Amino acid sequence: MKAEDVVLPEDALSETFLAATGHGGQNVNKVATAVQLRLDLFKLGLSPEVYERLKVIAGSKMTLAGELLVTARRYRSQDANRTDARARLAQMIADAHIVQAKRRRTRPSKAAKAKRIDQKTQRGAVKRGRGKVTDF
């Protein structure tokens, strides 16, 4: 699933605007440009597996009430920060839909082990040949 495919229902979202920090000069002190976006995950109707993966991805951005909290203050305008917050939220949800393939343990074959030992023996013989030269 791609982030563009994720649909965020408006009734599940709530936005709050905060005074941002960082670049922007006096504009930062006067205008609340940072966006704090809350998403009620229960209104999305996610499957339990996706919900668990989203909890892991979100980490501390997830509240005990089942809300996902994203703060965007990267840009100097409200509109750009709003777009950034929604894009980051959609990306998290898209990432939660991806099921990781189960890792299967592999083991080297007997031939591969024998080849590695032979190479080590050969290399050791080369190094032994570099020893001190003794006079006869």
C-alpha cells in the first residue's frame, strides 16, 4: 500500500495550531504555524494486525486513548505544515499495512564449509612461508 492510497476521514482528524520554533524571524513569534494533528485510530477500522504494527511504528506518538499524534513544524506556513503532517500520517499507516516476510534461517552446506576450511589452510600455508629465513 502506498501513502497516496491512504484515505484519512475528516471526522477522525483534529488539528491544533501551535507557535513553532526555529527559523522564521519575528514571524515565528507572531503566527502559530506548527500543526499538531490527532487521528482517532478506532474510526479508521484497522485490522488488529495492522493496528499492532502501527503501534510499533508510531512509538511515543501513540496515546493511551488510541490516538496518533503528529506535530509538523518543518515549514514556515500553516498550509505547508498541515500538508506535511497529513503526508507523514499517511506514510505511517501505509507502512503498517506492509507485512514483513518471515526470516528463514539458512545454514551453509557441507561443501561450502569444506571450501572455507581449505581456503583458510591455504592462506595459513602462505603466511607460514613468510617466516624468518634460516641459513643452512
